[in-house]
Amino acid sequence: MNDIETRKNTKNSIDMTVGDPTKHILLFALPLFIGNLFQQFYNMVDSVIVGKFIDADALAATGSCGSLSFLFFSLSAGLAIGIGIIVAQYFGAGDDGKIKETISSSFYVLVFSALVVTFIGFTLARPILVLLQTPEGVILENAVIYLRTTVCGIIFIALYNGVSSVLRALGDSRTPLIFLIISSFLNVGMDLLLVIKFDMGVFGVALATVIAQAISATISLIYAFIKVPYFRLTIEELRPNMQIIKHSFRLGIPLAIQSSMIAISLIVLQGVVNSFGDIAMSAFTITSKVDIVVSMFYNAISSSLTTYCGQNFGAKKLKRVKGGYKLGVFLITIYNLIVIPIVFFLSRYIVGFFVNEEPVIELGVQAVHITCFMYLALGLIYVPRGTLNGVGDAKFSLINGLTEVACRVIFSFGLTQIAFIGKMGIWWATGATWLVTAIICNWRYFSGVWYKKLPNLDEIEAIEELESNI
């Protein structure tokens, strides 16, 4: 099959280098947003089942693993994004041969990194949780069980992320949504069965998630092989291409380090949270999940911009890349005008959905009232992040990660030590971190570093100026 036939027969692929940018970005983002809803739906079900059908200590235990899980999952996630960026740029440039080579080499990259991280995560689970001052006894033991079980699913997350990232790079965001919906319903069913019916506690919640991840990864691989010609590789094509593997690591490692540094800063913050006791831990677990739900739209727009900007940057269409950034800012602003009042006025009902204990609810409501007014700053992190990731600005990833680490560590330790702020400094630190990071991210975009080193830049800009005047 030649390149033209391969591209023609690739189901649901979209060329974003032509046509209406608004239509491309919104239609691509919608399935991502719905997918994030389903993903967070079963994550929330985990928390609700733990909080309602086990107890608050179990909720604190699973919540204390959130930042650690993010750290362990960040390497495969970062590499998958890097691989997707490479595929998007080759797709925009029309180089289908390189797309197949990238897919082949990505398998070795993702599987190897997943196995290494799984071993590290399983081995160091208890020492790290102890280091983070996780309360000894039931909370610590449940946290160890939960973390060790969930890291065993990293290999499945890596494979699913890899396939999904490639499909999205080709402009298909609908198919990964189907995989997520199946996984979500399966996860909910397994939760109810293992926790309520078989009384397996925290282990049952973690096991349900791993099973769902495994099935989702398997379905995605089967679909890709059957429906996407790029995945039908010959023995010759399955040989690893060291140049592409290095390119994958060059883009993916900074993204993984960015995520890792953000995770480390969250771990430091979790340590601060743990020092204030189980009520603060439960409240922080809940407000973190609220923040995640709110940011799902940001994440969808960011991922859409990564694919859109990746394809257009590969095609050397800078004006379309810049237009994508402006559209992202507009969409985030409109979204905030709707979401902030909803979260603020319904905060008691939202927090009470997770737990019954009144002290936790009271603290959670106060915390939500602090962070919700900083949601616009959070959204303005995701827009330049998606744009700059798409064009392959690897240095930005490191800048972004370092900014979040520095801010979260400094603000969390500093603000909680002020007597009249105390434990509320946990949430003031989160908001302040979002604000400073948003400023740095947008400064990086407007600096123009990401495109000024392009070969034949003057020629590209002259052509675009000529086309705009026609």
C-alpha cells in the first residue's frame, strides 16, 4: 500500500492544515472532553465508593497516593505525547513512511520505560509513603496496597496512551473516546463487585482500575491493527529506528520530566497536607478531584491544540499555529465565566458528594472558595502548553516543570507557616502556583523562541503574508 492509499484508508483521520481552525479544534476537543469526563467519572466513583462504603481513612489513603501515581505514570505519558507530536508533524508534512517508523519504534520506547517505572514504583512504594509522613497504621498500609497494585497497570497505560496519542496525532479523537467509555463502565462495575459484593477494600478499588486499563489497552491495539494501515507493520518495519527512538526521547523526556517535576511538587504539597492530619488529607483529596474535573475542558483544548499546532507546524503554517493559540485563550475565558459561579455556589453539595463527615465538608468548602477564583490562571497554563508542545518546544517543558516545582514548594511551606493562614495556605499555595506558572508559560509563547529558528523563516512568513493579501 502506497502513502496515498495509506492516508486515504486511515479511518477518522483529519488533516488540520486546511479548513476552519475553530471547527477543527472544537470538534477534536469535544471527544477529548467527553473522554476526560468518563475517565474522571470512574476515578470519582473510586473515591465515592471508598469514602461511602469503606471509610474516611481509606479515602485519605487512596488520596495520599494521587501525586505519587502521577509521578510514576508521568514517564510513559510524556513519552506518548512526544511520540504523538512526532507523528502529527510528519502527518502535516505528508511523510507517511516516517509515521510508520515512529509507530514501530514507539513500542520499544513505551514498553521498556513502563517496565522500569513499574519495578521502581512497586519497590519504593512504602519508603516514599513513609517519607511523606503518611499516618502509620491503617492509612499507611492501605496506601501501600493501593499504590503497589495501581503501578502494575503502568504497562497497560503506556500501551493505551501510545495508541491513543498516535490516533489523535492523525486527527482522530473519537476512537480513543470509545475505548475510555468501555473502560469507565467496566471500572464502575468492577468497583461495585469487588468492594461492595466481595468486600476487598482498597485492594479491590485498585484492582478494578488495573483490569479496566488492561482491557482498554487490548481493545485499542486490536482496533489500531485492523483499522489503521499505519499500524500494519512488516517484519522489516518492526525493526527499531534508533534515530526516531532518540527523537522520541528528545521530545518525550522533557515532557516526562515536566510531569515528574509537577508530580514531585505535588508530593511535597501532599507532605505538607499530611502534617495537618486526616481531615485536611480528606479535604485535599476532594478539592484536588474538583480541580481535575474543572480542568478537563482545559486538558481537552490543550490536547486539541497539540495536534492542531503539530500538524500545522509540520506543514510550516505559522499563521494557523498562532491563530490556534488565540482561539484557545478565547474558549478558556468563556468557559471560566460559566464554571466559576457554579463551583462557588454549589461547593457544599459538591464536597458533600464525596464524604459524610461534617468537619471534612466544612474545610473542603472553604478550600474550594479559594481555588475556584484561580481557575482562569489554570486554564491559561494549558493553552500555551498545548501550543508549544505541538511545535516541539522541548525546553519549554523544563521551564514549565521547574516553575511549578519552585512555586508549589515555596508557597506551600511559606504560607502554611503564617499563623492566621495556617492549613488554608495549602490551597492559597495552589492558586498562587497556577498564577505564576500561567505568566511564565504565556511569556514563553510570546517570546517567539519556538519558531524563530525555523529554516527559511523569512520565506515562510513572506508566503503567508502574500496569501493573506490575496
